[in-house]
Amino acid sequence: MSAEQQQDLFGLFTPEPGVHKAPPSAPHASVAPIATPRASATIDGGEIVFERSDRARQYRLTLRRDGTAVATIPLRGSEREALRFVEQHRDWLERARARQALRPRAAEVWTVGTHVLWRGEMTEIRIATAGEKPQVCLAADVFRVPQLEGDLRPTLEAHFLRKAKIELPARTWELASVTGVPVTEVSVRNQRSRWGSCTSAGVISLNWRLVQTPDSVRDYIIYHELMHLREMNHSARFWARVEEVCPGWRDAELWLKRNGSLVGL
């Protein structure tokens, strides 16, 4: 794989990695597939998008976070066979959509009194008493806002992003030093479909929303990407490396699956 190809963590699909024909795949794809949208269909009122991947070895059915089901077609496969595969796994798709509908969601509009995910806890936005200009607080953190009325979400998320750009690279460099993994660059991005990614050139990209998660979850994502710089796949060797540096990674993944929807992932 070239330096330009990325190894991604937590792609577009939830709440399960997907349904596969034998042999089963690893929990995460080793390399993000190169897929091209082909067509779509509707089953039970839900959209099914067909994508052809030159890396896929089998038909695969996954569910995006926006509720769209994706049927991946291997290089020599057909849309007709993909549709038949979807029909065979209709029960799984119904269960997956039902679970997705039950996942917690954050409020679209944030006002004083709204509870938002902050540092791993659902925290109430409160008016800060100190200061001449309008301020609100989330637990011990105080943020200046233009006014106390209206939607505070854009302003607060801008504050979160600024904190993330300071905290996440610093923590990544710290853990890179502890593990002895060479990193060339750390960036913080507004990723809508994954928590982190890396390239074989040693560039790690992290989702700014990690500042909203517990420290243990934030560290797991960083460790995950660091270990990808040693194993650019999701093989047994990769997970063994993750286990060595982050024994609690299973709990972190479970937290992400249960609570990622609170920040839109």
C-alpha cells in the first residue's frame, strides 16, 4: 500500500460491521475499499445503495449511520446477486435498523439547560456567573458566547474544536513517545464518519469530537492509530498489539458503539 493510502478506523457502517458470506471478515476492513456507487433500490421503505468494490471478495451488507443500507458487490459480482443477498439477510437489516433507531441522539439545538456530551458525560449547559460578557459552563469548563439566547451549538462546537487542536495532538505525541512509534504529523479534522485514520507515512488524523469522549476512549483511538503504523491492517497481530498497549480497548469500542450517536457518529 502506498503512503497515500489510508488505514481508517470506524468507517461509515453501524450498528454492526455487516453481514458476510463465508469466510467472515475481521471486525474492521484492513484497507478502506475503493467503491463506486452503481444503483439503488428500495426494500421495506428503506433505500439500498449498490456499490462495486475492486477489493471486495464477497457480497457484504452494511448499514450507514444515516439509515442507508449499502450492498457491496465484489469485482465479478452482479447487482442481481447483490439484491438476492440483501433479500437473504432482510431479517438482519430489520434488526439493525431497529437497534439504530434506539441509539441515543443529541439535541439539534443547544440552549441553556440542554444536556450535551462533554468529557464523556452528559452535562447541562449552565450560565456562568463570573465575567462581564455572556458565558456558559459545562462542568468546570467555561466558554464565552455572543449571547445567552438562541442556539449555542455552533459557538460551543467551535470552542470544542479549538480545545481539540491543542489537546489531541499533545496526547498523541505523548503516547507515541511512550510506545516508541514514529509519528510524522498529527492533524485534527471534522470527520463525520470515523474517529481517526492514519497513513503509512506516519500521519495521524483525529476527529475533534474525541474531546467529548472519556479519556480512556480518546486514548484507545490514538493507540489504535499508533498500532496501525506497525500493522496497517486489522489482523490478529494488529489486535494483539492494541491489547498490549490498551488492555481496555473492548470497553472503549463498546462505549463508542453505544454513545457515538451522541456526537453524530
